[in-house]
Amino acid sequence: MALGSCITCGVIVSPSEEEAKVLEIERKPVIENATQRFAGIRSSMPDVGALREAKCPDATIAAATSEAPHHHVDYDHLESFTNPAFDPAAPAVAKWTFMTSPGVRDIRTLAALKKDGDELSSITAENVVERIREIDRAKTLIVVRAKKVLPRVASETSFSGGEIDGFVVVYDWIHMKPLCQAALQVRNSDVVEFKKRGIGSSTFEEAVMEDLEEQYEARLNEALARISTKVRP
């Protein structure tokens, strides 16, 4: 007699020891290679003061890229690929999470995976590899290097706006070389509205940060549009 039924059931099957070894052999060099590329881009990135706006070689980009998304990353987040002690969840760092694509935030080094107890045969590691392959297919990475100032909320009616001043640099991911760059300037709106109660409610501080994020997305797209018809985050 059946005591229960399942219309849609999901079963997670752990790989066998042999399958796990194969997955480790496949995934380890992919993650190592990406880590080296991120580190190489970080070490070769010019200071903001040395950058000048220049258009992208779109003909080259069009020939070299696929329909894969063009991920973008905050230069400061690249430290997670060079410094084992870097904590992306630290409050001062986490405030700027929106400046990095979720796809890049998902990528972790071998050391970070090990620290978190994630085997190379795990679903987490599989996700890391897939995110890396997205960048491999796009052959392009957008890096934002900027001086950043967090907004300050004095009361529910007063705040000092946040600022992001710098450059967005389009990198050839394969050769780790900059292709073009555009100046980027982001400011909070002069007026930020928020809802205290009910659906969609938030604190004023949350609303101010959300506004800065929206302004960042808009200005980033505008900056890229000035230098390229092909690259979009």
C-alpha cells in the first residue's frame, strides 16, 4: 500500500569516488586559470589618474565575442583572487557588492572553496566553473576602478550623497589587455523617496543605497555606450 506519492521529486545523487576524481581533474585547471587571469588584470590595471577615455575596437570585439553576458567587476573585488584574507562579506566591502556582476561574485578560488568545505565535485564548484566559462565565451571582462564614497544618512529627510568616480575599462579576457575605457561618474539623486510601511517598505538608508545602485547601473551603461556598440553588462 502506498503511503505517499511525489509528483515532482528532485534527487541529489553524489558522484562516486571515481566520478569525483574526474570532476576534480576537469575543474581544477579551469578555476586556477581564471584565478590567474583575475590576478593578472588586477596587477596590470592602471591607476585612475593614468586612464583616458578611448573607444573600443568594436570590429575586433564583434569577431571575438559570443552572445554570452559581459560580466563586470569592481577592481576592489579582484582582491578576492589575490588575498586569501580578503572577505567579500565584510561590511565595508559588502556595501559595494552591487558594483560586481552576480556571475563574478559566484566565482571563488580553490583556496576559498576548500575553506568553505566545498569539494571540486560539488554543485557549488560546478557553478563556479560555469560562471568562468561564461566569461571565457564572452572573451571580455568589464572592470570598474573608482574612488568611492558611501552616502551618509543624517535623518529621514537629510542625507549626503554617495559618489563613484573613476573609469570603466573593457578587458580582453583571453590576453588580459585593456581594449578601451570610459570615464564613470555616479551620484545619488538629489531627492530619494522611500516607503515606511507595507509592501516595498524600507528604511531611508536602504532607499538611498538602492538609489545609488540604480544610478550606478544607468551611468555604467551610458559610459559603455559612449565607447562601444557591442559591450553591455
